[in-house]
Amino acid sequence: MNSTPHDLISALSGADMLEIDKLHAWQFSLNAEQLAQHLAGNPPAGDAPLLSIECMDGRALRKWHFSLAQVIAARFDGEADAWNINGTAGPHLIKCFAAVSGDNSDLPDDASNDAE
């Protein structure tokens, strides 16, 4: 990502893929209900995971779950260009990536796609 968000929640909201502990994971989700409660200033009760990540490591499916408190406590490491987050099994390093998209149009970006 070109500019560093001020917190991991913002970084995750703009990400299409993550790298966790050097493993690429495009299957991740934020708990929308918890996120809405947090943004409204109503901290959610309990330690239900806010962030869930899954990826294949060879033949093994690996899963990580992080609570709202763990995500809020994450700190950006500029040298690694990644977020340090402490999980229940120890520290992890998360990088957020935004996808680049394109189309099949041969027209310049400022030209109209209208039929002739």
C-alpha cells in the first residue's frame, strides 16, 4: 500500500490480500457487527474474533483469529512494512496488500466506452 494507515483496522479495510508470517492469505474477514459497534463507540462484549485469517501451508489449512483488543494493540513496523500483532500463540507479522485491477478496454482512461 502506498500510504500507511494509522491503525490496523484501517489497513485491513482497504486490503484484498494479507501476508501473515510470510504466508499469503486472501481468505480473511473482519466481523462486520463488531467493527460497526467499535466505530460507533460501543465496545463489543466478549473476546469473539474481529479478524479471522485462513491460508494453505502446503497441505495444511492454517487459521488465525484476533480479537478487537489484539487488532487495536497492533503496531506498525516501518522497516518490515508490516503490522506486529500479538495472538494467543505469540507474535505475528501481517502485511496488507490492495489488489490492482484492470479491464480489457483498449480505450484511454478518459475516453468513452459508448458504442459507435
